[in-house]
Amino acid sequence: MCTTLSRDGKLLIESEKPVTCEVSAGSINCYLAEESVAAIGVASKPRDVFVNGESMPFTYDPDRKAAIVTLRKGGFFSITK
């Protein structure tokens, strides 16, 4: 469980609340016990952000190269790059 996860110095996910993650090629599977604002590392500003197939409203932070989204509590969610 963590609030920040990175690989090779690049942000994968950062959450205000602890999150449990499983990272595999091209996706991150996570479990969040409480609703939280999260920063998801991206190479450039995405057109859309989908979590579990659902389009999510987001803002883009160019300094951190991150899409900022509010993730719902409970259950698993997947982030596919």
C-alpha cells in the first residue's frame, strides 16, 4: 500500500489516500478503500482518461506530466496506457 508509486523516476500514480497497485505491461490495477484525488503519470496530455472503461473528467498538470482525477472508493480499477 502506498500513496505514491513510480518506476524509473517516472510517476505512475499518486493518491491522497493509500492505494494498493499491481503493475503490468501497459496497465495498473489498483484498489482504493476511500475516494481520493489521484495523479496518473502520462507522457503527454491525454484526450480522454478512462477508468474501468468509463470516461472520467480530469485536469492535466504539465509540470508533473499527470492527469488528475477523482477516483471512487472500493473495488478495483484499472488504468490502461
